[in-house]
Amino acid sequence: MERYDVVVVGAGNGGLVAGTAIAQAGFKTLILEKHNLPGGCSTSFVRGRFEFEPSLHELCDSSDNEGDMGMQSIFDRLGVKVPMLHEKNLLRAIVKGEGGYDVRLRAGYDEFLDSMEEAVPGCRESVKKYLDLMVLLNEAQDYMNNGVPNPATLMGKYGDFVRAASHSNDEIMAGFGIPEKAKNIIDTYWGYLGVPCDDLNALHYLSMIEAYIKKRPAMPYNRSHELALALVKAFQSYGGEIRYNSEVTEFLYNSAGAVIGVKAGGKEILARKVVSNIIPNNVFNMSDETKIPKSAVKLANARKLGLSFITAYLGLDASAQELGIEDYSVFICNSPDTRKQYEDRLNFGMYVVNCLNIALPGASEEGTSMLFFTLPMMPEDFPADLKAEDYKKYKNDYVRRYIEDYEKTLGINISDHIEEIAIATPVTFARYLSTPAGNIYAYSNGGWDNVVLRTVFDNIDKKIPNLSFCGGHGIRGDGFSSAYTTGAMTGEKVIAELRREM
Ligand SMILES: Cc1cc2nc3c(=O)[nH]c(=O)nc-3n(C[C@H](O)[C@H](O)[C@H](O)COP(=O)(O)OP(=O)(O)OC[C@H]3O[C@@H](n4cnc5c(N)ncnc54)[C@H](O)[C@@H]3O)c2cc1C
């Protein structure tokens, strides 16, 4: 029977980083991936003469402070080099109707504050105070990530963190006296975390937008698949083995309830430690239920699944300039209020359209351009009774409405220029990523299940001996950088356990 020090299940962002760190430390490591290629969300696909980015709008936190858990420093430690492009603008937010606005926000600390002041005169000081809160929150977060936090130290040294950590983003902004319109503009990115800002943890939201603002939105030059391929190359250079077309179908346990390996392709593979890049719900469904602690099952059942999307990828036979497209990222909303945007999510509440050619002019052939429509949808919104024969019509009609709305809002014509179009729905994501109900943000970050409490209760995951988790379902929530961070943290934890047990 085959034996490894570590088997990693899934070659998504989290699994690739964890596997590479563990292989780099000299342990015999195997990554099992159900697809014929690595990356999970971090991938690309080709239609005609276009190579589309299926997921990444922009990476936040390409921080490179030595030793931290930001993406660049993780990649540096792993010896992974991928040149990154940094966008100079954050987004254009268009809110239609009463109280509407059309605002462009620039990246960079001063540039952001200047663009906020231009949009809402007099808001600069209050917005600055809100942003600067992140300096303290970063210190507290580093402290929380370095072992079990001491409540007395937390209350004494990081009292403001403790106070802020239990509040929603909107509560904290109100506390700083940020004017309503400025608050609404700052809230625009809520869709990247999938929870309206009256319920979204302030620390979580602030850490995301602070990274976008200060470090600027980042992306690789050759679609996110470039990131996955670079990680695989590093993993293999450290002696790691990766197997594709290898779906794990069972997690194996000993009589004491410790994980001892997995089954893939009908074969048992033993390991001292197993790292799961796949969501706990799926792991539990592939396990002998008597081996799963009740608390872990209860937690998985209590959690709400996060956002999914309908996405549309358009290859156009004209350049962005010819079509009159000016921005990389446009958020189009029918109300300034994120709660209303969320509630109206099936009816133009909020959607995002990206044109990669604006950020990266050579992204497709000269005289062409690409658009990426991201239309939020909760997993339960997808019609459960939709018949297979009606699926195509449903998704085509759904996307057509949004293309028309985009054309009307921006006063441009793209319908006559569509050379290629591909549409993904929660069904696509369920099949491709194997996530429950095709959700892509794993567990919702709303209410009690926020980044702070996840950190505090992280030991629930550890209750199954020899099994660790990493990825978008982890303590940091969804996103490329969160998946890399939890991959790196899990890698370190597993290496320490293996060394202790030698
Ligand atoms: C449309 C879309 C837009 C997004 N936009 C952004 C964005 O702009 N910025 C951002 O930061 N994040 C974005 N995200 C989120 C981000 O892509 C994810 O949160 C992150 O990549 C998840 O990484 P992960 O490590 O959890 O792995 P995943 O990408 O979920 O990969 C898991 C891997 O496990 C494999 N697998 C599953 N089951 C098995 C099994 N039984 N056996 C073996 N292998 C298995 C899968 O094939 C997959 O390769 C977006 C995602 C989507 C889909």
C-alpha cells in the first residue's frame, strides 16, 4: 500500500500552498486532484481566440512584508515567482435611480482619500480615521494568528480591536461619523464577501478594502492559471507528487477516530496527515459518520452557505476603446444601500462587469476585448425545479437581461459584437468545484460566523486527529489571498506536528 507523510486533497489555491510548504520542509507529499489540471478556481479556459479568466477580478493583499501571511511573502518563502500587475483604479460605482451616483475610486492611500473627498466633500477626515483603524487591527490579527490568544492581553493591548471586532462594517462607519453617501460608496465591494455591510464584520471588510486601497488590486499577466502552474512547479521541485484525475471518494480512519489516509481511484493511500482543500461538509459525507465529532457536524449544519454567481464571459470583436468601455471594474447597483442590493440580487440589485483589456491591454488580440459579468445569486435562488431541457434558455435569458441593462446604463452597444460567449451557473460550479449547491464562497461570513469567531473557534476543525483544512472555507473566508493564507498557516501547523511526532 502506498504511504506518504502528507496527502493533500484538492489542488486549489489553499491545497497548492499547503502542499508546497510541506514538500519544501522535506516531507513526502502527494496532492490528489479530481480534475485533469490544477488550480480549482485559479484557472482559465479558451473559447475561439479568447483565453478567459473565470474567477479572479482582483487579488487583494499582495503584501510582501517579510514573514507575514500576505500572498507575496508566502510566494517568496515558497520560491514562487509570478509577476503581478497592479491596477491604479479600484472601481467605478454606478448607482441608478433616486440618490444615485457615478463615482470612480482610485487605488493608493492618498488617491483613495482624494477620490472619496471629490465624491463626497467633507468626508476625508472621517474616512481616514476608519481606514487607519486597520493598523491596530492588523497588529491584533497577527497576535491572534500566533498561537492561542490570551484574553487579558486582548482586552488590555487590543481593546479597540475587541470592541470593533464584534461590530458590522456599517456600525463602525457610523461610529466614525462617515456621511451616508460616503459609507455607501465605501461599501461597494460587499459582493466580494457576499454579505451586506449591515451584517458583514467590520474587521473582515476593512482588511479586504485596506489591502485593495494600499497595495492596489493585483492580478497575474496570464490569467490566474499562471499562479496555479507556478505553485505546481515549485511543489514538484521540492519532490512533491501531484496526481490529476484522482478524485478522493473516502477519508479513512483508525479505530481511535484518527484519519489515516484516503481512498482515490478505488485505492487506499495512507498518510500520517491529511490536508483537505475541500469543504468540511464534503469530507464528512466521505467519512464514517461515527468518527466525526458531534460538535464538528453541528457547526457544519449551523453554517449558512455563501454566495454563488451566474457568470458570463464575452469575447467581443471590437476593442474596448471602439466600444466606449473605459473602466476595468464597474459595479452597477439599483440602490445605494447594500441590504437592498442584496435583497434585489436577482433583479439588478448589484452586479459587476470587468473588462480585462483595460487593466491589461494585451489580454486578447488587437481589435478585440473581453467582458466578464458577475451576477450574484444565493445557492437557494437557483430554481430547484428547472428541467434539464430548460437550462440553456434559463441561463441565456438571465444573462441577456443583464447585458441589456449594462448597455442601457453605459449607453454602449456590445450585443452586436459578441463573437464568443460562455455562461456558468451554480450548476457549473457544483460540477467543477464539487461545492454544495454550487456555492463558491463556501460558508457565508455573516452574523456569528465571522472571521473573528472563526479564528477563536478554529480548534473545532482540529478535533479530528491528523486532519487539517485550508481554503476559501477556512477561517479567513473566501478569496485567493484568504485561501493562500490558510494554506500557509495549515502548512506550518502540519509541519510542526510532523516534526513533533518524529
Ligand atoms: C466566479 C468567481 C469569481 C471570484 N472572484 C474572486 C476575486 O475577484 N478575488 C478573489 O480573491 N477571489 C475570487 N473568487 C474566490 C476564489 O477564487 C476562491 O475563494 C478561492 O480560489 C478558493 O480556493 P480554495 O483553496 O478553497 O480551492 P478551490 O478553488 O475551491 O479548489 C478546490 C480543488 O479541490 C478539487 N476537489 C474537489 N473535490 C475533490 C475530491 N473529492 N478529490 C480531489 N479533488 C477535489 C477541485 O477540483 C479544486 O481543484 C472568485 C471565485 C469565483 C468562482
